[in-house]
Amino acid sequence: MNFWFQREMGTFQTERAPKHKEMDRIRTTRSAVLPLKYLGFVKVASELCLEKDLIAAIKNCPCLEADHIDKLQPGESSEWENMYRIASEKISNLFIPTELKGPLYNLILPISQEILTWIKLHSKNEYLSIDLPKVVYWTQHGRIDYKKMACSIVKDESICIKKRYKLACVNCLDSDIRILWDRLDEFDREYFQIRVDRLSLQEQLVYFWSCCVKYSATGQEPAFISVCQDMVTRVASGGNLVATEFFVQKLSGAHRTTAIIKAVKKLLEEEREHNRNCLFFSQRNTNEILAFLVSKMRRRLKVNVFLLNSLRIFQCFLSANKQESFIKVVKRYKEYFYSLVFFVLLIEILLSDLDGCKDCNFQQLFTELYELIPENYRSMISSFSMFGGIILFTIVKRKFPFILEETTFIDHQNLTDLVKQQTSENANGSDYDQWIFLNHLILKGICTSQSMIKFAKNYTFPEGICSNLTVAFDHLVKLINQITGDPYPQEFEPIFGRYGPPPPKRRRQN
């Protein structure tokens, strides 16, 4: 494993930019370096997770429900802690540079979650009851490739033919379905054609394909086309991306348009139908389905969909490994955006970066989206809203909480030097990248003193989020001014003071 890892990752070791060029790295256009590097990490992390002791630990972990999996808090789950311990030992024993171990470690949780989700939908699903095979197929984004997995499993003669037939139907493997159907006995064929009132999504697919094979449907019959239109909505709302792609491709012209519009409206109106009789895939699958359906629309129809819910449409592009298309679509349809849509998307991109998601360069995506915002909206961000303050507080609270603490601030202490000292002591490359990005946002005029003040005045904080908010805000404004080189604005002194307002005087008791 060590030799293989070094062979895969060794070519990337010389690509780390010198520290004085980090800002240039943020501004540059996308290149093949980052995706190739990420591909290497995905390859190694997936191999590690399938090793005997680690996969056993993963199977004992509870499945997490989240689009972007954040780091678990210490003590939150003993099963996940045990998995992390085993993974940490394996990574620490790899003969690789230290700076490569952090990104690899960050991929263990999302890769583990992918495995758990597949197990939940196949192994723990009573209708399919198929164990995780030794060979797992992955997409370049670190997602399990459900179609390739199904194609491999249905050819495994050691697995019960009924299970293989059902799996082929669920994934719409047309040719395999017909081959397996001929090998089923008469009793099983009759059983799969029984229709009852409440069929789960996978049972509906098995029933559909059993009828198609029995009556030798060619796909051109009016009845077949009508059913396909209905199935697009069913499989899309159920989160089955593979089946959605199949049924959409089987339709054409007005039939396809009608089916797509109906499915998109259903996905926008209700996130997912939580029906215990249906097989639901992850929310990320639902986002990918929405992005796929929108991509198959004509421009006029896309405009109508964006007017219905532009924010939801673009959220699906952020979480569906479609980020390369995100900016292109924004450029084409940004005139249909409200200012709030830009603000929310920027915040979601920032949170994806802070959560450690590596699907793409989210810092660069943030900068590109900001550059596309109309000038009047941008001035609103920097001067007339609390948006920049929200961003600054979020990054500092998540990555540099020591800045907010009263004990870390000493007279004449340079906060920038303090942050560099802390990040170098922790030897955390990702935190240093966040610090460079934060500097970039401040110098760009996104996080300003004005926006910080508006944020402090207008936002209601949950109790306990910070020990002394007045001191924290004071530090953040001084941080902005130290980075920009501007003097501390005197008009803000009455708001923040040095350590906040003095305590109220006690009344004398007579």
C-alpha cells in the first residue's frame, strides 16, 4: 500500500505553491492539478476503507444523514471514534509527506458514509438483501458508482438469481433483465408480476420490467411511453439517479419535456417523500437528479424553472459534483437572481469549504461567483449589509476561535502574527489556506468594518456562542484594519470600546 500510494501521489508533491504565491493560486483559473490530486486521494482513501479491519469498523457505525459530512464532534459516537482511530493508525503508518496525510484523513468520513449508504440500500434492505462485494466501483468524485456496481453484481453466479434480477430491474439494466428473466422459473416470474396497492419503489420497477419482458415491449408502444413518463417522476422523487437517466433517455420530444417538467416541479415542491415503503437514496442523489433534469431542458423551460425556485436549482449544482457547470449556468441565468440568492449561495460555498468538502476548489468558486454579482449588489455586500460580517465571523469562529477570546488579545499584539503562529504550531495546512483566503476576502473589500458593525448590531446570537461578543467584534474590526493597513475607525469606539461597555453601577442601599 505504501509503495502504491507514493507512486500515485508522488507526482503531486512538487506542486505545492510557495507561501508567497497562495493568493495567486486563489485567483487563477481551474486547472487539471487539483482534480488529479483529488483523484489520487479518493483512490487511496477508498482502498484504505475497504481493508478488512477498517471496513468492519465502518459497518458498525451509524449512517449519517447530510449533504456535506462535517467532522464529528469528539465523544459524539463511539463507533465513529473507533473507525477514526483505526484509520488514523493506518494513515500515520504510510510513508508519505505529512502534508498529504491531512487531506487523506479528511476523505475517510465521506468515503465511509458512501459505503454505509450503499449497505443501507442493499444489504440492510430486506427486499434486495445483497452484501457489499469485495470490489467497489467509484466515481472520480469519491461516490460509489451504483450502475457499475449493479452490472458487476448481476453477473455474479454465486448470488441468488432472484436477487440479481431485482437489482437489475432497480437499476434498469435492460439487457441483463431479459437474460435473467429467461433463467427464472415460472413461479418466480408469476410472483414478480403480482401488483398490489402499496408497492415500494423497487417493487414498482421490478413489476414494470417483468411486464415489459413478458409482453416483449420494444419501447415504442404508446402504453410503454406513457408509463415511462410516469416513472420519471416516481424514480426521481425516490432518489434513483440511474433509473431517472434511463427513463428520460427513453423519451423524446414533447413526451420527454412533459415528464421532466412534472418531475422537477415535484422535486421543488417537496424535498423527498419520507414514506417507509419506498427506497430512498441520499439527498446528494436527489440534488444530482435535479441537476440532471434541468440540464435536459430547453432554455425557455429553464427560465420558468428558475423563476419558480432559482435558489434551490443552484443549490443542487453546488452539492451534486456539478460545480464545473455551476459558473456557466450562473452566467446565463443570473438576471433571474434576487440579491438574497447570491448571498445564500456564497454562504453555502463558504460552508462547503469550511466543512472540508473537496469536490472542487470552493474558495475559487466563491471568488468567481462574487465577480459575477452585479455591481449594485456587490456594493450592498461590502457597505450596506451585514453579509461580510457574517462571513468573517463564520470563518474565524470555525477556524481561528482564539482570535475571539479576550485572553489572546494583548495591547500592541499583532493579530496577523498571532494567527500565523497558531497555524504553524498546529501544522495544519488547510487552516493556513483558510487564513490566506480570509486575507483575500478582506483585501477584496468583501469583509469590511462597516459590514462587521452591521452584523454586530442586527444579528441575534444563540446563548453561549462566544464568551464575550463585544470583545470578539472589537477584535474582528481590528483584524480587518490590521490586514488593510487602515486605522481603527474612531466612530466605532462607542459601539465596541476596548473591552465592551462598563458594568452598571450598583445603587446605594439606604
